[in-house]
Amino acid sequence: MTDILMPKATAVWMVDNTSLTFEQIADFCGLHPLEVRGIADGDVARDIRGADPLVNGQLTREELDKAQADSTYRMKAVVSRHAELLKSAKPAPRYTPVSRRQDRPDAIAWFVRNHPEVTDAQIAKLLGTTKSTIESVRSRTHWNSANIKPVDPVTLGLVGQLQLDEVVRKAADKKAKDDAKNGGAALQPVEAEPAEPEFVPEARERRGAEPTAESVFGPKD
């Protein structure tokens, strides 16, 4: 299947103007068959105006005729050079439904409490939020701080469990490496002070023999 421009508008046109099956239309437009059925029932895309893929060059008449003659045939879209040029080279930013955007501060608070090793940049990328929002939650200056409670982002439906585990693992590995690097050079051994020489009392001077009268008053020459 090739990505086409205005898939729902194209599906609306095909529902109204062809005998294609829901499955054929869904396959060509990149939709779910139930979504195409909803278009046919008027429950989906009721305000969208149909777009003719023959006119905008995304489908040839031959392909359409083949598909209408054979319900098992799957149409091949014409690769539009113009459409390719319109595609952004950068991946689209993570989109969070409006109904769940209010849950992001709770998920941020969960990271701040349970995984401080995960950087703000990682949290921002994972949850589709901003560093300023993360800081406001951490410092409790967020406008809704009174109602923010730490909740697992998987429980909130913001990310998948495998995706969360991968981010936490990478952050833990990086912290372990940083701790090992800093710990090795943190403390230097203290040089031992030179020991004081052991005190040895001076040997008492040995006194000579006691003087005698003879030695003092001995005979004189």
C-alpha cells in the first residue's frame, strides 16, 4: 500500500462513486474496513467532501476498472512525485490525544519520584512534553500541582511497557557508568604521616670508681 493524500476524502468518493468493496477501499486508503463501513453508514467523515483519486492522479482508470470487476483485486496507487515532495523528512511529533494530555503531568511526577535517573530530555521525548513542563511539575509550580499524582505512564496509556522499560534501562546503565567513573577518582589515598622516632632514654653516664685517700693524697715525687 502506498500512502495517499486525503485518504478519508478519497474513501468518501469511492463509497459514493464506485462498486468497490469496503476491504478494497480500506486497503487503498490505509483505513480499517469498519471505518469505511462507518463512512458508508454516515457515521464517519460525514462533513468531509469526497476527493476523486482519478482527477488528482493517485489512481488510474485501468486500476479502478480491474478492482470493480474483481473484488479480490487490490488497487495500486500511482506514486505522485508531488506527493513525495510534500512529505516531511523529519518524523512527525508524538501526538497525544486531547483527552490524555491532562495525564502527562501525572506521568512526569511518576518519573520524578520513581526514576530520577531518567533525564528531562528522555521524559520529554517519551511523553511528548516540554522540559519547562517537567521542571514545573518537579518544582511544584505547575498550575495544577494540587491535583497532580504520580501515575505509571503505561497505566495512563501514554506509552507501551516495552518502550518504558527501554528508556529506564538506558538511563540506569548511564547512571551506573557515571557513578563508576566518578567513584574511581573521587577519593585519593591519604599519605601516612612519618612516624615519630621512638623515645629512647639516654643511657646514664657510667660513673667511675669512687676516689680514695690514696688517689687524692698519694705520694708525691
